[in-house]
Amino acid sequence: MTKELTNKEKTRAGWKQNPERVKRNILKIAMAEFARNGLSGAKIDEISAQTETSKRMIYYYFGDKEGLYARALEAAYEKVRDGESKLDLDDLPPREALARLVAFTFDHHRRNPDFIRMVMIENVHHADYLRQSEIIRDLNAGAISRLEALIARGEASGDFRPGVDATELHWQISALSVFNVSNRPTFSALFGKALYTRDGQDRLRDRAVAMILGDVCPSPLPRTSD
């Protein structure tokens, strides 16, 4: 008599034919676990219990906890850089393209707080794992290259002032977008939660866009007296 498979057994049986789906699921769960508990506090047993696969398969795909952490960090950066690459900035006028990039970054970070927590954890580790990753290095080099191309277009059209540095601009965009998430608990505890309502977040995003554009766009000429 054939034994009827449980739903979980059926799922696992199907996943054996789709290893990429298995790895994506593991990474999704692992990122949340690392973001919540850090590298030292995260447990493979906890991650395994929340996936549809086994602890053995986690070790098979990622080697050990540090290997899983490193790959989860890479996946977090891949997501944000992939989103940036799909903005079609080359098809937009420079000012509109930069505004879209800033708004995307702000919205991505507020909707993906685990990414910011992973970045914060990696800073605790002095960027040891990030520094070893060629994937993250290449992803971020590509982000700077795209920003350099946008700046060049803006300077050529007169939309941007001369001498805008891509790395400095990236820092400014990141600073506004990351602080909004990283310091939310302390800021809201001190000053209330008004800025973290939907309307408050939309206003902050619009201010971030205005601040960045205000910095890179040419200053108006001062008026001369008659």
C-alpha cells in the first residue's frame, strides 16, 4: 500500500528538482534571522525550522553559518542594485532621473529594513565579509558607474553644476535613506512617530529628493540691484 505524502513532504520532493528556489527560500529566511539576531546570535536550527528544507541542505549549499551570512549579505545588495538597474534612468532627463533614483532608494530602504540591519551588522564586523565579496564590490562599482553616467549627462545639459562627485553623491543619498531606517526606534521614541506614518514618510522622501537636487543643480545667479 502506497504511503500518502504529507504536504511538506510533497513540497520537499518538488524542491529537489528546483535547487535555486530552495536557495532563495533559505536566503530569505536567513536574512531575517541575521537581521534580527546578528551573525553570532543567529541559529541554523532556527533558520532550518522556518524553511521547507533541511539543516543538512543548508550546510550543503552554503557550507557553514558564516558562508550563509556572507551569501545573504550579497543577496541583500543584489536586490537593491537590481532595482536600481530597472529604473531606466538613461531614458529620462537628468533631473528627473536623479529624482527617481533618490525616491527609489528612500522607498527601498524603508520597505526593506532587514537590508539596513544587515548593513549595520556588517559595520559591527568592520565590513570583514563585505570586503571579501567580489560580488558586492562589482555591484557597487556598477552603481557608481551608472551615477557617473547620469552626472555626466546632467553636467553636459547644464542641469547639474560642474564637479559633482559620484561617490559623494551616493553617500548623500545613502545617508538620508539609511538614517530613516537605522535610527527609527530612537528617533521615534524621542520625538514621536509622526514622521513614520505614511504621510510622514512621503514628506521625508520628497524632502530627500529636493535636498539632493538642490545640491547638484546650479545655484541661481544672485540678483543685482538696479
